Amino acid sequence: MEFFFQLLINGLSIGLLYGLSALGFVMIFKSSSVLNFAHGQLLAIGAFFFLVLVSWLELPIFVAFLITLAGSFVLGFAVERIFLRPLIGESLIFVIMLTVGLASMFKGLLLFFFGGNLQTYPEFLPQSMAIQLGSIYIPPVYVASSLMGGIFLLLFGLFFKYSPQGIFMRSVADNQTAAMSLGVHVKKVFALSWAIAALVASMSGIVLGIINGINVHEISSIGLKVFPVVILGGLDSIGGAIIGGIIIGLLETFTSGYISPSLRDVIPYIVLVVILLIKPYGLFGLAEIERV
Amino acid sequence: MKRLTFHPCGNYKEHYGQELAIFETDFGRMWAIIGIALLFGAVPFISSPYFLYVLNMTGIAAIAALGLNILIGFTGQISLGHGAFFGVGAYAGAILATTVGLPFWAAVPAAGIVTALVGMVFGIPSGRLKGLYLTIATLAGQFIIEYILVHWDSLTKGTMGIMLPAASLFGFEVNTDLRFFYVIFVSLTCVTLVASNLMRTRYGRAFIAIRDNDRAAEGMGIPIFFYKLLSFGISSFYAGFAGALWAYYMRAISTEPFTLGLSVEYIAMVIIGGLGSIPGSIFGAVFITGLNESLRFVTDAMMNFPALSGFGLNMASLREFAFGLAIVLFILIEPKGLAEVWRIIRSTFRLWPFSY
Amino acid sequence: MENVQNETLLQINNISVVYSDVIQVLKGVSLKVPRGRIVSLLGSNGAGKTTTLKAISGLLKPENGKVTDGGIIYDGRNIQNQSTEEITRLGIIQVLEGRQPFKYLTVEENLKVGTATRWTKPYKKDLELVYHYFPSLTKRRKTLAGYCSGGELQMVVMGRALMAHPKLLLLDEPSLGLAPLVVKEIFRIIKLINEEQGTTIVLVEQNANMALQIATWAYVMENGKIVMEGEAETLKQNPDVKEFYLGVGAGGATRSYRDVKSYKRRKRWL
């Protein structure tokens, strides 16, 4: 039974991480319907940026964290400006392919500068953040990441539902030409969503780095994990991303705990296909409204 | 009715046969025949063995890319599992050749059929899923197939890989690059013809109707699920056929190459070549294979310089960077692909000096 | 006062529009829109009406179109080939053809998007104004626009445009695919908006009958050119317009399609 609970806790916390990593992805999808294949690389860039600031430049943690967030915000903005803006109005598949190209560009650059070895952050989270529940121990990182996940979920939910910029973003995703005809600054919307996505991604990247260590291949592959997570939840649902993440996290830990560790990496996809066959728009996605 | 020799300066077609013709003018047909004659008669004899190898790889890639273009470009279903289907083809070919003992001429098409069946199984979600959701379902297919290839030890020998017997056709050993060149390019010519003819039949028109508006197509009485499955089947047949050829050409296969990266490469070929364009698929295959080979060439060259070899080690990662950069630049500069570039060049010549 | 009323708000001087550098759609179109009036633009499919509107609102760019010649002067400024963001902020809002709502947004959220050109300012009053003009939207507030009927959608997209406080409203076929009664209602509201808000309106229509009833001035387009213009009242009496757009024969009686044979007899003003 203790094994079960430990798996449960592990699964929940890994799942929350997946969900958190997926937030930025959903952000971009919601505003521009683009599947961002470079998301894993955005995570990695955040993690490495933080590493450079903390380990090499030895800045205080809090300062480094803020600089990383600001830096990735600018990066997201720049990526949109340089690469995606010329494609506004083109068919989606080109934009998606472009993010595939970006993914290998970023990955190549990261490998060039940092190599493929595992690196780690110095220990910095206070031990007092840990939670001891009977025999079950929850390390501080998980507590911190749950807190962050919860806060961002709330912020994003409010942002999209009530703020003008959030509504503009959704309108652009819905019908770009119509949004343009009403004077929505489509370019600004895209730039903003990429910037926010990169910001959230780098934050998740840092958390991933604290838990698993920082490795280009490792973190990039999390970027692919994001797909089953968001699809499971429904591509455009932010709450769905978190729940999808938790489902996938639990599935993975329980499969590797009780059945076989090698099945761990495919089980999310098998479940994904099954769920999609039953609910074609994921668990919480909006059904497509089609009028012919 | 005399066929036209030159492009008319307007639409003067009088019956559907003219609309459907592959070659609009006799000139077009003549150039195509000259091109094929040069390809088979001259190219193999003036190219070095290495170049011949590159050509062969391009030919194989072109077959698979053609298949993917039928699915993405003509039917509008984006698949991220083409690399895995290519792998299924390679393994099917290898297993049919070793365990079952089929000869070369039978094993390759049979591998295509096996792959087509597998592809149709993974195409089943297309009955309910659309757009990006389907894309992700095929991504799941990619990972599931990869897993099966590695873990179904009794059939695929897992990570050990399989060695294939030498191919032989009509009593000839197909064992040199040159002989493979003929096998591959005759196959490519055939499948290209099949593909371009397919698009002129009711099946092709149904595919295009589904791509443009599947609801409307359904309303016209096209059974869209059947046609989507068929499109998955045909596209996977091409992938499997190419995979089996590749397995024979390599003589030894393992599970490593058939990753998501390969699937992405095929999609890159189709997009860079031109969606929904048959020659485009071939252009795309030439471009991506050429890019890969030239990047490898540069890396190898740097490794051979002692002074640069340390740097050359890092170059491996820069290769990935350059690959991404090439795709990005291409999409930014000409998103409609090489086929569009080709069309613009041709019509510029044709219409010069008045652009409209 | 009269002088201000008749001042020209928008003037198009001999523009031509080319798509993809190859296809020429407008071949020298000129028109004038007086401030505070409704001007109607009639013509068959493919005549270039929608392209004219898009040339004004700056929506040509995403479709790879360009104004290659001539000029568009709005309120004394040259606006051809400017971006949509700038043009909408000058007060020109186009309502697209075929009702393009934001399907996944509720009706009220759709309306809120209309404030994009001035989203920092309060908009509560404008919402009330829109619900005042389109009372049937009130009970649909929280419904996803994708589930509304065609007539309601037309009201949503027009209301959305009103939220932007347009000085010049470009309406592209508001009657498309709507029941005659709904069409009547929509046109009544258009007239009302024009009178009460003083909004200048350019109205593109196939339904020439309705359009000529509320417009003061009308243009007829064909093949990318303006072939006829005049007071709406005068045009209504014109025998050609009567026959080809109003379906009324020279004798005044409504004629059946069999007699019209418009594809043969259709007059070309080239």
C-alpha cells in the first residue's frame, strides 16, 4: 500500500509538471491554432539560461529567476517577430513545419553550446517547503511546482475569460480575417502569446531541471510528451492541460511500477488513441462547430 | 483532333479528356521522355559511386514522399507516422525475405501490402478525428509502432536487427549501386505514373473533395471514411514499398532509423516540394536528401582536418541546426514549395515580357 | 450645415487592384462617398464589389492583393495600402461577407472584440446601444455564436462593428442567405443606424431592390469597372437596372426567367 501511495504522489507531481509544461503550448495554440513543435526546446532554453545565470554567473536565485523570465519573454517575442510574422495568413501546416525547423535549430544550438551531458543546479529550495504526510514525503520541488501550477492556471483562466487581450487572442484563433477587419492587432496578439508561452515554458523548464537535471535531449523529449497531454485534455482547454498532464503522469508511474518500465513511454499514446476514439476532441476540448 | 504543340493563350479545351491530360502539349510529353531517357541512359554512367548512392537514396525517399503527398497534399490528412510506416515496410520486407523466404520481386510489393494494412489500421481514427487531433493520433501511431518494432523480439529480433539476402531479379544479382539504380528508378517512374493517374480517377477526385471540404464531400455521397482509409492504405503502401527497397539496398536493418525524426523529414519533403504536387514530392526528396548529404559531407570534411576535428565534433550538432535553418528559410521564402518555384519559372518564360 | 453634410468622406480615384501580381480585378474604379449618407454598390458576382471594399479597409494584403494605381482618400488622408490596424483606427470598419462570427466566443464576447480599436476605454454603454438596436441578441448573450441562427449572426457581426464607433461602415452583402422578413428588419436597422448615429455606410448588395430603397446614391459595377452611377431614385427608374437587377420588364410587369434570358441579352457597358 505504501508503494501505491508513493507511486500516486510521484505520478501526481510528474503529471503536474507535464501540465505546467503544456501551459505555454496551449497558450500558443489558443491564440493561433499552431502546434508548436519547438516547445520542448523552449523549455530547454529556459532551463539552460537559468543554469548560466545561477551556476556560471552565480547570481542570487531570485534575481536569476526574474532575469530568466524576462529573457524568455523577449526570446518568445523575437521568435514570433523574426520567424512567424512573415507567415501570417499562410496555411497552418507551413507554420507547424516552421516550428519543426525551429526545433532542430534550437536543439542544434543548445548542443553546440552546452553539449549532451547532464548538468545540475545547485541546491537552493529551502527544506522547509517539504511536506511530510505520515510516511509519505513530498520534496520541496514538487510543492513549489504545484503552487506555481495552481497560480498560473488561475491567472490564465481569468486572463482568457475576462481580459480584453485574452478575448482578442481567442478571436484571432477563431477567425483571423474577421478579427483583423475589426482592428484587432493580430501581430501584437501573436507576439504576446509567443512571449507569454516562452515565459511559462522557461519556468517549467527550470522546474524540470531542478527535478531531473538538465539535459538537452531529455528536456526536448518532454516537449513531445506535451502532445498527448494537451490532446487528452482538449487542445484549447487550460484546465484540461493540467488534468491531462496528471492523467499521463499517473499512467506512466503506475505502468512502470506495476507492469513494465519499458511500456512507460508508449502507454500515454495508447491511452490517447483510445480516448480520442471515444471523445474526438479530448476530455475538455471544444467540439468543432461546423456549418457547411 | 490534333494535339496542341504549344500552350494556348486561353482555355480552349473542348472535352474532358483534354482537361485531364497529363501533358498539356506535345512539348511537355517530349521533354518528359527526353528526361527519362537521359536519367536511365546517361546519368548512371557519368556519376561516381558515391553520387550514385545518393541518387538511390533520393529515389527511395521520393517514393515514400509521393505516398505521403497523396495523404497530406491530396486528401488533407496530416500524418506524423510515415517514418514508422517506412520502418514497417523495411521490416516486413526483411522478414518476408528471411523467415518466409520470398524472392525479391515478391517480397517488396508484399511488404508494401503489409504496410498498407498496418497503415489502414492506424488510419481508423480518421473516421472520427479531424485536423490536428488526427495528426496527434498518427503521432501516437509512430510511437506505438516504434515500440512494437523494438519489443516484439520473436518477430523483429529487437535491437539486434536483421540481415537480408542479396536481391535478385530475373536471374540477375542486384548487388551493385548501378543495378539498384535501375531497380529503384524504374519503380519510381512506375509509382509516379500510378500516382498521377490515380489523381485523374474517381478515387483521386474523391480524395481532393475530402481535402477541400469533407462535409460537403460526404453530402455529395462520397463515403469519406472509406476513402480516408484508402488514402492511408495507398500512402502506407508507398512507404512500405520504399522501406522494403531500402532494406534490400542496405542489406542490414535495425530499429534505429525509423524515428519521429524520419517522419518529420518526409513531411519536410512534401512541404518543401509542394503540397498536392506530384513532381513536388520528387523535388522535395531531392532537396532534403541533398541537404542531408551535403551537411554530412561538410562535417566529414572538417573532421579530416586535424586542426578542426575538435570543432568538427561540435559540427554534428550544427548539422541539426543547419537542417532546421534550411527548412525555416525555405518556408519563409517560398512556402508553396519547389513546385511553385518551378511553375513560376516556367510561366515567367512563357509569358515574358508581359506578366499579365 | 448643409455644406458639412455633403462633404465627401471617402473618395476613390481611379484605383486598380492586382492579386498575386498577376490577376487584375479592379480596372480603374472611382467613387465618392458623402459624409453621413448610405451609398450602395451593386453588381453581379465577380464584378469587384468585395475587392473594392477590401481595398478601402486594407484587407487585401493578407490575400496577396495590392492597389497598384490611383488613390484612396479618407477624411483628407491617403490610405491606400495601409495596414488594417491603422485603417480601422481611423474609423473604417468592414463587415465581412458571409457572416464570419467568432464561433467559439459567446455573443457578448463577440461584441467585446469590436472594441479592439479602443479597448482601453469603457464600453458598457456601447453594449447597451447594440442590444437596443438588436433586441433579439439580448437573450442570446451567453450563447456561443456558432450556435446562433443566420439572422442573429448578421446582427452579431453588425453589432460587433458598431462597438468600434465606426465613422464609415462597409457592409458586404448583409442580406446573403436570409429570409425576406429578416432582410427587411436588417435593412431597417441599417437605415436607423445611419440616421441616429450619423454613420456613413457603403452597402454592397445583390438585393438591389432593398439597397436602392435605403441608399441615397448608387454605383453599378461590372468586370472591375463602374458602369453606371446616380441617385438611387433615378437608378430605380433606369430600364437596364430595372431589367437586370430588379427583375422588372420594360412594360413594368414582373417577368419570368424564361423571358429574360439575361445571359444572352445582358447588356455590357464596356
